[in-house]
Amino acid sequence: MKFFIKQKFVLCEIIILFVLSLIPFLWFAPNHIIVGLDSGYPVDYEKYLDQRVFTWMASHNFGVDFSAEVGVLPYSSLAALLSHIGIPYFSIQKVLFSFWFFVMLGSTYLFLRYLYSQDKYWFVRLGGTFFYIFNLHLYSFMIQGEQPILASYTLLPLFTLILIKFIRNELSMLKTAVLLNFAYLLFGAGGVRGVPLIGPTILMGATIVLYHFMFSWKKERYSYIKKFAGFLIAFLAIFILFNAYYIIPFISSFSQEFNSQVTIAGGPEGAISWAKFISSNASFTNLFRLQGDNNWYSKPYLFSNAYLENPILILLSFAFSILAWSAPLLVKDKKEKRLLIYFAILALISLFLAAGAHSPFGALYTALMKFVPGFATFRSAWYKFMPGLFFSYSVLLGVAAYYLLQKIKYLSLRTVLGIGLLLFILAYNYPYFQNSNFVHNKPFSLMVDVPEYVKELVSLRNTSSDDYRTLVIPHANTEFTIKTYSWGYWSSYPIFPLMTDKSFVQYDTYLFNDDENAFIKYIYQKLREKDYDSFNKVAKLAHIRYVLLTKDVVYDYYFAPMELPSFYENILQDTSRFTPIWKRGEWVLYEINDLAQLKKIDSISSLTMNSSPVQTIPALLDNSEQPFVLQSQIPETLRKKLPISEIYASFKCLSCTLLTDPDVPIIYYSRVNPGSWLYKIKMQNDLKKMPHDFTSSSSIYSILGFSMKRVSELDIMKPKILVQKVKDDALLTFRSLSANITVLESYLHQQTQSTYDFDLLKSMLSYLTFERENLQKIYAGDFMREDTQLISSLLWSTSHIEKLETELKDILHKYNWETTFIYDLAPSNQNTRTVFIDHIGVQKDAQNKSLLPYAYEIDGRVASLSAETFSKGLELRDIPSYASRLTLFFPSALNLLNNLKPSSVKLPNSTLVCMSSPVQDYLWNKKYRLSVTSTNSSAPKTVFIKRDYSYVATWDYTPEVNNYFTPDITLSPKNTAGEKTSFDFSGKPNDKGASVYLCTDPEFDPVQVYSDISVKEILIPQVYAMEQKGINTKKQPKVDFTRINPTHYRVKVSNATEPYILSFLEGYSPNWRLLSNSKLLPDHFRLNAYANGWYVDKQGSYTLDIVFYTQTTFYKGLIITFISVILGGLFLLFPFLKRKVNNV
């Protein structure tokens, strides 16, 4: 009892903190949980933990390597533990949130109590704790319950406390290292992935060591360095041992993980662009107000808007910084002042880092990202470094307020004002006491009531014994793969892995490579086109047996629209193809009929090899009936072993580049121009850089660049052109330009139709036209007549450029490139070969029959086509092996504007008369070309394209409601009579249709203004060769398997008489290993663009093991961690146990 009386201040303070930690109980609505956005919370805690104890997560599409995610295991375990011990389902998150609230409050309180332990400093302890935990930076993560961030907030005060005690020689070197590692083990922000979150902790550790080094006596600095060097070695050694459970798996997959994350971030430049975006509002003024979150300034409907618009809150936001920075001035004690100066320095550095790429020091921050290895991980600067500022302020503000209160004579008044300040901190952060801020963009919310039909579907799949995959429809948005549901869920992360370990396949650009993207897109495309045979074939390769229709998706969400569920619902009504086996609420589960399933692990007799780029995977899948590999992914030594029965080679369309407009050249102006004394030196350097071989495309691109440079120099010198020095240099510039033009003329005259580089020719025409127009503008005017040399040079240049333009136009306008296609035939070892023209990319007629070519040309020889078509397209036989180019001539495509009718559109300032028509058979994922010819130069012309769609109202989007016509695309055709204009357009996933309006002013008749009007689908026919290799395969071995866990499969092979391919239809990763009696079988390759295959040369009957390598390293690391933690705990407990023994 005496102890409690003596520690009454401590007990009171702890009770206050405990009461505050119960705030999350105010947030939760009945039967609601937090899930979605960036929360990371599962729907089924124990089922989710069952997945996270493995380094391979099979439930996410084809599977995901989670070797770098093992560090979050403690947080998944905490929620699962609460569930396992019987905490009611809807109370688990309440308890979890309150736990984090309490440990954050507790760690901060422990730190401040260590610094200011006397009872009179109660405000320093409580005020600092309140300020550090009750802030709007933390709140935005607190309402999501992002445990790694909450852990990082907990870690910072604990690390600081332990380090200060070590510096003050209150802890030994080894004990400090052990304590710090225990703190990190518990609150390490999620392992490797959490490193950016502990940026403030790293910053604090580095600055506190340097700060104390600077203030130590010179004679003590050597021992200081020695002390900290020993500590650092001990800390790192124990760190590796304590955290081996995630460090070892991460190292095993580091190269893959690093490359994929760099790719996701868009490379170094992408990381810098993101940093600039995040830092766009992190000015020092905003940071001084403890604000700058980029989300605040673009979402006025959030709680944050009050802090931006309410004048009282704006004024109050400055108070905290003013009070904090006054602390060093109010303290008289030198020792305490030195401590506060350190926190002031930490605050200044945190301010600089939190500003990120924002001016005035943004260039320095981006330089750190470029040149300091690993610093790019701190690309979200404001989010990562603001905790350091709040932590510094928690000390400074608490101390400043204490000393200001001390100036008040009366204790009771000081106490009342102190309590008032504590209440003010809470009141200023009033969103903590609201439960309305979980709706982040109505109708989307972090706190949702997961529908019962969702849980029932998961229960159905969890209790199923099969391991087939389920395809989720409709297709997710391809630009922003956000998953949205009408019951509030919004996240880039799919909901299914949060509930089940069964695999659900959805389009997700965040996780897949290009090969897998092409494969996934093909699955959806074939279902969309009702090509059931192709769909079944690829479903078999993907191990998909079920289709889940989710009718509750928010398909009309403006930011990430999706396809209409009703579109797929109509397709799935075909009961001969799909059987509904379960229906609840808005979800329906179908089983694919007549699907000869490929076992997840099986032997394969032969393969198709694709020697073409990834983009040809859809065509390959259309034309091959067996598993395939990509030549670029198979080493040549392994290629020779594989039983490849056919080789697929798609030919590149050379002329297709002419279907798109050329890039508009841009002039880059130089600082060294004619008239400068450095100009001749510059010209000499350019001459050295000039290519000597003018036959390659790269050299001609270089010449185009140099000619553009010369034009820019002449442009900038126009006002001074008649000054003698400038004139002399300008003539030198003209001579250089003339030399460039002569090279281009020579190159063009050497080319023939069999050697044309259409990309280059298109660029040449674009550049030369741009240069001629600029030269004519530059020297337009009477003053040019004063110098015949300049006039002569100008006329020569422009006349030769015009001649080149004419020759290029003759080449590039020779054919109608919408119906004529030129292909590059790859070399062949055969005397003759057969070329196939696939139905893919071929236009259809009114009866939906393919419009196949009527003639072809091979190296200048034209022949009509009379060959028989086959089921997939057209077959051209006996093509000579020496043939280099194939030209195909197709009939004109069907015009999809076949019902033009008079109409009018009302705009805000005018009314136009129009002809309009819907686009026939419009589909959002197709590309279209609108072509129109002007027949009246004097009539104004405007073309509109309007898509038929609707968007649901959200807080950041309100559908426009007015009586005016609102087109999606507005175009301006060329005005010259007889001139043709073309525009390309496509739609968005939630489109129901589209219409074209060709309009003019009321005094004109649109029929007399426009002619030759058409909308045609843009398609590129696929042309390929299929070389049959004639592999003779014997009977394949029988393969059976048992799934031990997601990272281990036991395979039983019977009667293998020759080498074979073992297929494993789980997502490809180099970490998948095939073992025979613990011996590695090395011939591993990517199969079907996503799966695993092994070449096995072993006869007889035997057992193999497929294991995920990092799982074994995880087990080893877990053992090391367990033993190390036990030893570390015994080391800390040893003095206590020793005293107990001695007392006995």
C-alpha cells in the first residue's frame, strides 16, 4: 500500500493514459470492421495468419513471393491470437487499436518520465505524451490501424530512451544492444519493408551519437569512438540474430524483390516524380503548422478541410511550433539546455527531410535520392519524417509549457492551466473523438459491414478439397487496379487473400510482369468475345475451374471504371458452357463445363516455343493447343533438351507505325550560338560526333538531331544575323545544315521498298517539315534582301528540304495503310515455308466474316490470293526462304457509322446543327479511327464523340446535371476543302456505347460540309510461321502429388522411360526448387508465361519434392531468432535471478 501511495502520481498518469487508450472503442459501428485502403487487415485473422507463416502466398492470383514480407508476421500473429483466445470477432480490432494506443502512449511516457521523473514535471510527461500521440499525422494512419506505422511511433521513444541511458553510462554496451534489439523485434515496423518507416529512429540514432561526440572533451573522443564502434558491432550482430527469421529469406530473394520494386516505382526517376508529388504541399510554412499532407489539399470533404479554412484552427496551428521553439530560451540549466538544443537540431533536420522535394531545398533531397544508395525508399518524405518532428516537439513543447506555467505564482492556477493545456491538445485534435472520418470518399469507407454472401462464398471455398483457381469478373480497371464494392470496400489490394487461401485470379498490374499481364488479358478477352473454346483452353493452362461474378462492384466509379457486370452476366447465362453452383446476394459462382482439367502437377510430352515478343502471346494461344515457352526466357543449352514440337514466330508489321501520327519535333536551344567565340569549337565537337556510316537508322537519327540543332541556332540569332561575326557563323551553320541535308538525300536515294524503315521515314518527314517551316518563319522579311549569301543559303536549304519532303510523301502515301500491311519476314533455315494470316486483327464484314487479303506482294512480286482458308485464318504456302518482306492487301473495312441522321446539340454559348450516328458494335477495349473530308472551306467544323456511360456520385465527383450537350472528345477537322482528317479514339470499361456528331453552324448544312465519313476499327493482322519439328514422344510417366503446404509438394513419378517435362501450375519464381533425394534438379524454366516447368532426365519410379527455397531459409532463420531471443532474455534476467538466488 505504501508503494502505491508513494507512486500516486505515476499511477494517476498511467490511469489517464489507459483511459485515453480506450478511445478506439468510440469509433466502431456495430458489426463493422476496418478493411481496405492501406489498412492491411484481413477479414479472417486466423486463416490469414495460416498464409503469412509461409513465404509463398498462393491465394493471390497465381501466387506471390512474400519472402520480403515475413517481417510483418508479429502483427498478423497478434490479431490471430486475439481471435484464437476467444475475443469476439467484432471486438478484435477494438482491442488491437486500444493496445497500440496504449503502447504508443506508454513508450512516450516512459521516455519523458526518464528525463523528467520528479512529480512537479507532470505536465512535461503528460503534455509531451499527448502531443506526440494526438497529432493529425498519426491520426490519418491510426484510423486505418496501420500497425507498422503505429509500431514505428512506439519504437522512436524507446530507442531514444535506451540510447540516452547508454550515453550516460547507465547501461552497459551489451545490455544496450540487447534492449534495443528487443525493442526493434517487437516494434520494428514490419521488417525490411518497414525500414522507410523507421527513418526518424535512424535519424535520431545518428544525430544523438554525433551530437554527444561534438560536446565530449577532446581527450575523451577516442574512447567515445571506441565505445560506440563496439556498441555498433554488438548491435548489428544481435540485430542479425534476432531478426534472422525475415533477413535470411529476404536475402535469398533480394535481387528479384529489388528489381520488381524498382520497376513498380518507375525506376529512380519514377521515385523522384513521386517524391515531388507527395511534397507538393510540404512548404516550410505548412510544416511549421505541422501540416503538409498532400491528401489534405485535394480532398476538401475530409476532416482536414477545417484546419485549412477555419481561421481559429489556422491561428492555433502556429501555436505549437512557437511554443516548442521557445523551449531552449526558457531553460537556464546548462545540462537541460544542451538536451533541448539536441531536440531542436533533430526538429530542424526533420523539417528539412519532411519537406522532401519541395523548394527551397528540394534539389538537395532529390540528389540524396539519386546518389545515396537506398535513400530512394524515403520517396514519401512527409509521411516518413514527420514523426521525428512531432517527437522533438513533444519534448520541447512540454518543457516550454512547464517553464511558462512556473511563472505563475499560484500552484492551483498552474495546475488548472496545465490541465487546460492538456485538454486544448485533445480538443485541437478533435477528429480523434469522432467516428465519422472512416468514410474517406463516400460511398467508400474504411469501416465496412462485410456482406454475409461474401463470407459464405469464402466458407464454401475454404471447405472445398480442390485447389482450382477462380476467375473474378468483371475485369478490373487496367490503369488503376482499384477494387471497389458497393458495400464500401476500396483498395488496390484484392479482398480474397484477406479471407481465404484459395486462389482467385484478377487483373493486377502491381504484381504481374508483362508475360502474365498478356496471359490474364487473354483470358478475359476470350470470355468477352464468347470464344468459349479458346477460353476453356487457356482456363485449363491457368488451372481455372470456376468463374465468380461480382455484381456489387462499383463499375461506374469515375476514377477506376470497370466493365458492366451485366455484360458478363449475359455471357454466363449460356448453361451449356457454365453451370451456376452457388448464388447468394450479389455474387454468383459458376463452374466451367466440359473442361478437361490439367493437373496442377503433371508430365508434358511436348511444347510450343514462341520466338516472338511477349505481345504475340494472344496469337500464340490462339494457334497452339499445348503448353508453351518463350524463347527469350529459355537458355540455349536448355532449349536443345526440351521436347519442342513446334516453333511459333510472329512477324513484325513494319508499316503499322504509319497508322499513328508522328511525334512533333521540339527545338532545344543551345547557350553557344553563332556569334559566340565558342561556336567554332562547338561545331568542331559536333563534327567529331557525326557518324561516319550513313547507312544505319541510328546514324540518320543522329543527322536529324544535328540538323534540328542547326535550325535552332539560326532561329535564336535572327535579330543579329547581319552582324558580321554572327553572319560568318550563320553561313557556317548553313553549310553544316546543307551537309546534313545532302546525307539525308543520299540515304533516301539508296533505299528501296524492301529496305524502307518506315519509323525513320516518318520521323524524317516530320523533322524536315518542321525545319522548313521554321526556316521560312525565321528569315521572312525584307531585311534578308541585304545579303545575297544568306538568301542563297536559305533558298538552297529550303528547296532541297521541300524536294525531300515530296519524295518522302510519295513513299509514305503510296498505299492506304489502313488496308495495306508490310511485314518483316524473319530468316528461315528451310527452303520454303508456310505463312499464316490469323483471324486476330482481321476486319469483319457485315455478316461478321473475316475480311482476308485479296492479294499479296513478296519482294516486289504481286500475286492474287486463291488459297483455301483454314479454321484460324489464311495459309500462304511455299514462301521462299530468301523473301524479306511480305505485303498484304486487304479489302476496305466495314464503316461502323451506317446510320447518320440530322440532329442538333445545345452548347452553353451556341446551338449547332449536326449529323450523328452511334458506332456500330462498339466495345470499350477496341480502338477506332474516325475519318472525315472537308467539302466547304468557309463553314466552321466541330466533331464530337460522346460515350454512353454514367458515373456514381462520390465526395470528390458530382455528375454534371444540365441541359447542355457534354461531349467526351471535341475535335477540329482541317478546314481546306478536299482535305482528309483522321482521329483515333477508344473508350473506358463502363461504356455502353458511343456516338459521333459532325456539326457546323446553323446557316450551313452538315451534309454539304462533310463527306467520306467513316469510323473503322483499328486492327493489325497477325502474320506468323509455325515450324513443325516432328518430335516423337513416348508414353509419359504417371504423376501423382500431395500438397504438404503452400511451399512444399511431394510428387510421385511412376514408370518414367525417357526425359520429360514436369509442369507445376503455380506462379513462376526462381525460388521454386525441384529436389530428388535432396539433390537439386537444375533445368527450371518459366512455362505458359506464368508457371514452372522442369526438364527431368530420370527413369523409373521415384519421389520428387517441389519446395519454395525461402521457406526453408525462413525455418532456419526462425530457429536462430528463437534461440537468440531466449539467450537475450536470459542475459537480461540474469542479474535479477542472481539477486534472487543470493537473497535465498
